[in-house]
Amino acid sequence: MRPPCLFLSLLLGLVACGDKDVDYIPTDDTGGSGSGDEGGDDTGSGSGDEGTDEDGDGWTVEEGDCDDDDIWVNPAWDEDTSDGKDNDCDGLIDEQFAGMDVARQYVYGRSDILRIDTVSRVEDEISLDDGYAPQDITSGLNGGWAITHDDDPSTAPAFEVELNEGAAVVEVGEDGSCTTLASFTPDETEEGYLAGLAGIDDNPVIRGLVTHPDGYYLTARPGALVKVEADGSTEDVATWVYDFSADPDGYELYAMDLAVDGVTGEVAIAGLLGGFATWDPDTGLTLLRAADLSGSWENWDYSILAAVASKHGGGWYSLHIDYSTGIYSLSRFNLEQGEWVERMTWEESLILPAKLMVNGDNGDVYVTANAGYYHMIFLMRETQDLADDYYNSGTDENGWFFRGLIGRY
């Protein structure tokens, strides 16, 4: 099998036109209860396994009890929003999910950030400065937000307004004012088949953006994880083999998206062809799942990993596409198996998912998607494996496209 030439035009977020019918198919035996055990993540069970449990609440320090002197604190508790404690050990104190902020591109004018509350009402539309096309979004180090921007036609719709040249990490004020923090230029090492397909020769590509709890941003080039400091300086903190055409046997990842665990600081890196890795500031890069491209791609499992998200306190979720069938799936990573475990699938349609976010309070997953004149958000419920329309634009909103989203607490 030769590498499909449609990857970076089909899978990096281009929007197709079509109907709005989606058939959701919950899986039967891969975590439907939302208990954490069947879901295949790495969180504790509270079973009282050997370890340190000074407060006798049934959860050990090794299982994730973040205050072993307080019985009202362990991963099994719901958050009490008034006691000044991190009851559920998710790294947040007295948090309560208040909605989401969504990066929204507009091909005919200024893009914006849409603020949506917990019952899908639009609270505010914050217009960005001219020339910016937001892809990913994260919380700003000093308030507001940070976004990734690029003008690469393989990853953005056909804008009819002039965009700022190149790729950049941009900080956005609460009034929508944009300040470019770090600009990226073509890298001489990013060349060959993949570079020409992605337009890297003329314009670099960056994917994913997270705010690390240690006080910096992280984004990714196809073959590197890049730290972006508050002063705009950058550093490659991890690199890997990314060109699946030039070196299929040595191929490791082509970075598509990032997520960060706010408790541990561990960063997840989603790979285009199904690869998955994590990075830790102390231990470095760990490749957890590699795509097998040996035998001229005959052993590849057709898995496309399009986006990844973290649940506060543990658990990686992803959006997968089966390239052979066009079926999309929501999956959760099982560390013991080293594989993604399907939670829900939906049949091929012209609705293209873009990004996902996990509600840290209850594990519900929100997915942005686009189809023709519509842009929408799906709510995929943790406890029931059901999917609902959470937000749906009207047909009079032609030219708008949803991209990344973050939760608001």
C-alpha cells in the first residue's frame, strides 16, 4: 500500500458540505459504565491495594489520593465548590464547570472566540484582530487566551480575507486584541514527500497548544514538541521521526494534537497514523503506541488519530478515524494494553469532527464539528454513552468554522 495522498487535505480539518444526519453507535464492552475500570484509563479504583492510606478513606497516595490526611479528599469524591479543597484530586480547587470557549474561524472577516455556557447559550462573541485564523486555543498565562494561527491552505478553509503570513502562537486579550508571541519559520529538516504535501517548504505547520502547569506553552511541529516561554523564546524539548514516506520503518509520530494533565504535567501527543506518545518534563518522551508501516504499509491498521484531550486527574481521550471505513470513534487510552479502547462510534457522514474537550467535573466529552453551512458541538455523555446536539448553528451562519475549545471553570 502506498501512503494515501489525501491525508493532509482530508484529515487536517478541511470542511465538507452535506447533510446533518449522524448515527451514533455506543460500544457494548469497552467502558460504557464510565467507571474508569472498563474505560481503560490509568486511574485508581479505590480498592485499598497496598500503599499509603493514612486517612483510611480507601484511597492510597499511590492510587492518586492528593491529601492523605483528609478523608474528604480523594479521586472518588465530587468537588465541593465552597471548602477550599481539591476534593476530587483533579488539580483544581472548588472548580465548577461553567461552559467552554471555542475558537471559530470566519472566512469573510474577523474570526472570534465564542463563549458558551453550560446549557449551550452563547454568552459572548469576542472578535479577534484582523488577519488571525485560530486553530487551537488554551488559557493564557496572564489571562485571556492563547491560540495557534497559520495560513496554510491544507489546514484551513479558503479565506477571502488576507491572513497574517506563517504560523504562530498568539496571545489574545479579553477584548480580542492579538499579540504574536512566537513565529515559526520553515525548518530545513522538514522536507521531502510529507513536507511538499503539507506545504512545509513554504510555511511551517504547528499542531496543538496547551498551557503547562509549570508556566509555559507547548505546541508541536510534525516532528518536535516545542516549549514557548512567556517571553516568546522557543525550545524543542522532544523530537521524533515523523516523515512516513522517507523512513516508514523508523516512523514514530506525525504530531496532530496535544493535551496536558493539569495534575501531573504530563503531555499527550497524538500522531496522524495512530501513534501516541507522552512527554514529561523529568523523564522525557515515551512512545506508547507506534504505527506499524512495515511491509509497504501492509501492516498499518488504518487508524487516524485526529485529536486528543485530557480529563482532569487522569485519562486520555481521542478522536479516531478508520481510514478504510470512514467511521469515527471516541476512545480512551488503556495504559496496560497500550491501545485505544472505543467508547462510542458513529458512521461515516459529511460531518467532520475537529477537536474535543473533557468536562473535568463529570467526564462528559464535547466535540466541535463542521458540515457545510453548519458548525456544531456534540455532547458525548460519560455515564450513558449517548451523544446529543449541544450547540448547532443556523444556516444563516455560512462561512464560520469551529476549531479548538477549552473548558471554563
